[in-house]
Amino acid sequence: MASFTAFMKAALPWIGMGLFLAIFCVRSAGQKKRGEPADNYGTMGMSLGMCFGTAIGTAIGSNTGIGIVLGMLIGLAVGSSIPKENS
């Protein structure tokens, strides 16, 4: 079991970055089809998620890299689901 957790600690940041790139590419391809880009809080969510992920990863243990990646993914998902209203 120790080798599995060691593998997951090493592989999870790479898996997370792969998921992030896949989400980013699919979103940008969908915006090109619609014509005008939809404004949302994706970048702000990623920034806040990265900060909170770093804090939580450091508080739980020395899993700062995993915390950054997971925080960024969760922040992107939450921020992308909130549309900006044009004022």
C-alpha cells in the first residue's frame, strides 16, 4: 500500500495538469464555434483555488504540489460555472 500512495503522490500533479489542459482546450474550442467568447470567472477561480490549495496542502502535510493542482482544477470548475454579467 505504501508504494501505491507514493505513486499517487508522484503522479497526481501530472494527472491534474493533463485534466486542466483538456478542460482548457475543450472550452476554447467551444468558444470558437459560438463566435463570441463567453465571459466567466475561470481565471479568478484558478487563482483563488491555487492559493487555497497551497494553504490546505501545506496544512495537511507537505503536499503543496498536489494542493496547488487540485485547487486550480476546483477553482477552474467553480469559476467557469459562474457567468459574468455585462453591465
